[in-house]
Amino acid sequence: MFVLCAHYLGTISDENRKAFDAHVEKTHMPMVAKYPGLVSLRYLKGVQWNDAEPPYYLTFELGFNTREDLDAALQSEIRYAARDDLNNFVPMFDGEVRHVLYEVNDILV
């Protein structure tokens, strides 16, 4: 399995947080959920821990069974539409977005 992550290193101002979060949850994630070959999707929101604010506001995780499935999704029409949608919420974000592709290696316990 392969997981593509978009790590949002930074924060959102208090006045933009509600609009940003609502757009991610109600508009952007439903678009991404339509990627062909996608087998898992989630986003993780950083929370305060050990009296410190999280360095990452959120992370998107997109899972694909094969690298070929990932490559096909990245060339799909819905992916291009989702990329265009970034203009509707990323400008509210103060920081940088880092993309990382992971190969998943499960450990049975």
C-alpha cells in the first residue's frame, strides 16, 4: 500500500479557522474521496499536547493499493478539480504544505 500525505506545517488565524475547517470537511475532502483507486482517506488535526501548540495544523492521508493506482489518481480530472479547489482555502493557511509519499509496512501484533 502507498499513502500520499499532505502535511500542513503552520497554523490558521482564529478568524479564518472556522471557514478553513468547514471548507476542508464539507467541500475538499468529498472531492478527494472521488479519486479513482483511492482505498482510504482521512485527515488528522493537530491538537495541543505537553503545553505546546502542534507544529502541523493538519495532515491529509490518501491510501492506494498500488503505485499505479496512485499515479492514475494523480492524472484524473477530479484531482485537477481538487487542486483548483486549494485556492479556496489554502490562502487562509499561514505556513507551508509538504507532500510525502509513504510505502506502508504493517507490523502484526
